[in-house]
Amino acid sequence: QVQLVESWGGLVQAGGSLRLSCAASVIIVVFDTMGWYRQAPGKERELVASITVGGTTNYADSVKGRFTISRDNAKNTVYLQMNNLKPEDTAVYYCRGASYSSPREYWGQGTQVTVSS
């Protein structure tokens, strides 16, 4: 069974940093793309950043220059380095894995990130 487990969310002051981890129970090269999404209270889930198996990255405009997504295939883990955090970054952050050849996608349980002003 495929599982994605997010870790290292928490409470941080504005301007601070956090590094989220998403550990997979399978080798992550099976996913053509992996990404981080977030959902704030009362808002829809939105894409934050994604990375393909080839290393191509994509970022939401709101996080460009502040967040960096990376993957360590040897550890089957995807990371999201978040710098210069803002209160509007407060949300539950979810990890997602998907393959282009299958409609099925996999989600983690989410990790809370709270940025205080």
C-alpha cells in the first residue's frame, strides 16, 4: 500500500523558516510528479510547488523566491524548504504523488504550518 507521510510542520514567526518532509513507502521514481499543496481554512486546496521525476520544478507565484522543492530518490523523500514565511502561508500542507499513466493519485495526511505575525 502506497503511503505518503508529511513531517516537520509547526508554528513559526513571520520571516522564519521550516522544512517539510514527505516520506513515501515506495520508491518515488514511480511517481512522474510529486507536489506540495496547501489548504487554508475556508479556502480551496492549491498547488504550492511540484517536481517531476526529471527534476523540473513549478511554483505558485505567491511562493516563488521563498520556497524550494527538492527530492531525494535514495531516501524516497520530497522536501519543501520554506523561507521568509508569511502569515498568509498558514495552512495544512499536503504531499501528493501521481503518475501520468494512471488516474490514481496519492495524498498524505497533511501537516499544519502556522505563521504568526
